[in-house]
Amino acid sequence: MGDQGTLLRPARRESEEGLLFARYLDEAAEGFFGFMLGRDAESIIASSFLEPGHTLSHEHVVFAERQGVVVGMSSAYTGAQHRAFTDEPLRRAAGRSALRMKLVRTLLAPLWRILDTVPEGDFYLQGIAVEPELRGAGIGSLLMDDIERRARASGSARLSLDVAAKNKGARKLYARRGMVESSEWPSPRFLPTVFVRMTKNL
């Protein structure tokens, strides 16, 4: 699948691809994984990437290539898959960083509760990223088209994602794709909004 020289392909179960995925994922998450896992974040995620059955597995990743060079990534899975996932591969890979991960997760426990609100009928977009110099070249649109195709093929009723409230550019981009802001966290009645859940019926 491609356009203007861009090819989309499933990720391969290789360490080099895991490192690429780690870089793109942390970029999509605005540095969160680096914060949670520390200086070894990329190697930890790359190691987890090789194993099946969890959110960071190669099974859910699609890369965009131009002339054999990876220029973008998407990672997505169904709500039903999410409920069956385990954190064990990430904990094993984290090794000495597992304590840091546990501390960050404890401090930011509400963030993980947000993920638990992904309905089984949803197809959840965990992350999407494109090389900075190629943004606006249509690669992100190709990846989003593929995500919607995968979502429909999975039998999901809705596409969903969480985006930082401050990332107005991304929110506008998703809105142009027909996604609507369906909820906010935390409730704006009590604290400033940090994340916005955006959804699209399929």
C-alpha cells in the first residue's frame, strides 16, 4: 500500500525495528516513555517490541517507508486485545528500571485508568509519528487511512485515541479526519484538561 513513493508495511520482529518504534513512540507520546523508563527507554521498548501479547509488541505496528527508509509509524489495537494484554514483557525488559516505572505508574495511576476505559468495540490508536522534515507530505494521511482500514477489518465499531489537550495541531488534524472530542481528563470542572479522547464511528 503506498502513494507518492511511500510504502506501508507491518513491522518486522527485529531489534533494529524495535529501536525505530521506540523513538517514534516516545515522540508520539511527547517524551513520556523516556520519562517513565529513563535513559535506557529505547532499548527497553525495543526489547519488549520483540515479544507478543502487549501494547508495545511488533504485532500492532505499521511502518511507512520511502526508498527503503522508514519515515513514519503507527501502532494500534482493538479494545478487546487491550484487555488481554500483559505488562510482563515490559517489566522484564526494564530490569533495574522496573522500580522507576512502577513509581511513575503509581504517581500517574489515573493515566493508566484512562486506557482501561477503551471499550472492547473500539480500535485504539496508541501512537502515530512521521519524520519532522516529511510532515505535510501525506504520510500521516496514509497511515491514518491504513488505521481506519485495519479498524474496519477488525470489526471495530469506533476508532479512538487520546491526545494531549495542549496539542492543538494534532486535535485539528484528527478533527479534519472526522474525529470528535468525546471526553476530557481530568474533568475541566476540577482541573485543567490534560488529555482529550477523540473518537470516530466506523
